[in-house]
Amino acid sequence: MRKNTAGGLILALALGLPMAACQDTKTLKENEQLKTHVTELEKSNADLENRIDGLTKENAALAADNEKLKAAVPKKKSAKSTKPKHHKARSRRTTS
């Protein structure tokens, strides 16, 4: 019985090592692909951060220009009409 157990263990070990090596190679290849993808994403992230910074500065400049233009436009005075807007209703009761 010990020979069968030892033989089975050796057989499992003999078959398992090449499969583990194959799996290891597959994992290493996938790991390299993921590292490349992460590097690309980090570069893209840096580019987007730079674009956001530029757009933020541009937005601040436009807001400042907008405020200057608002300050430069004179406020219109409203023309008052001679007619009152609301007429008071007169009482039609006659007093005796």
C-alpha cells in the first residue's frame, strides 16, 4: 500500500510540475500585458490631468473677463410711466 501511495504521489508530482510551469508562463504573460495596460492608463491619466488643469485656467480667465464685461455695461434706468399701474376701484355707493 505504501508503494502505491508513493507511486501515486510521484506520478501526481511528475504531471503537476509541467502543468504548474505552463500555468506560471501563462500568468507571467498576462501579468506583463496588465503592466503594459496600467502604464498606458497612467499616461492617459496624466494627459487628462494636464487637460483639466488647462481647462480650469481657461475657465477662470473667461469668468474674470465675464465679470469685467458685466461691470463695464451700464445699468439701464427704468423709465417710469406717468400712468399708475394699478387703478383703485372707486366705491359706487352713494351716501345719503
